[in-house]
Amino acid sequence: MPETNFSHYSVAADDSEFLLAIIGFDFSMHVLNRTWERSLGYPSGVLLEKPLLQLVDKDEHVLARMLIDKRIAGVSDRPIEFSLHCQDGSYRCFAWMSSPSLTGQEMFISGRDITERKKAETTDNLQRYLQAKKTDAI
């Protein structure tokens, strides 16, 4: 891990509902708030030993890479949605934002849990599909 001074990272962030982290451009995780532990179930020590991509479903690696690639390219940052694997085997979906750090060798990321919204969207889409099938059958 690069030598970095994280004294600017506030302990108050531990009370946030968002996953907050400072990560390297190689997806190594340098600093995490406690919301990571509460949301994913892993102890922070275990999380800090893994690159972020190890928690991301392989089908969503491209989306996760966009989080960093867009920031490096200086492209306008819009939320990027991808899921993280929880210790209990489930997945939780997050809308991610990123911003550069002062050193330029890492970035600050925040993830808002949108799992319930995604479940509701899936249910709504299924209901619309079934209604359309029923209408087509008439």
C-alpha cells in the first residue's frame, strides 16, 4: 500500500449510510468506513486485504472498471451501478460515485445501497411483462 496520510479522513464518516472508501487505481482498498462491515458482513481487516474487484460479480467487472476509468479520463461523473458480494452469499447493489484524491494516485468512492429499489424495479418489470402476455393472449 502506498504511503499516504489519511488524517483528513473523518471518523464521522463511520456513521454514514453510504459505503465510503479511498481506493487505489488498482482497486486496492486503503480506507473504509464501518458501513462496509455493516452492509457486507465482512470484518474491515478482511475487506482491506481484498481488491474491490474481488467483491464484484465477474459479470459486472466492466461497470466497476468504469468507476475508475471515467475518473482518470476526467469524464463527468454520473452514478455507476454494480453489486458487491456479501459474506452471507447474497449481493447488494450500489450506485457509485467517485472523485479524485489530493495525491492523484487514488480516489474517494461512495456507494449508496439501491438493492431494494432494484428489487422493486425487477418486480414491476415482471408484472408489466406478465400483463402484456395476458393482454396478447386475449
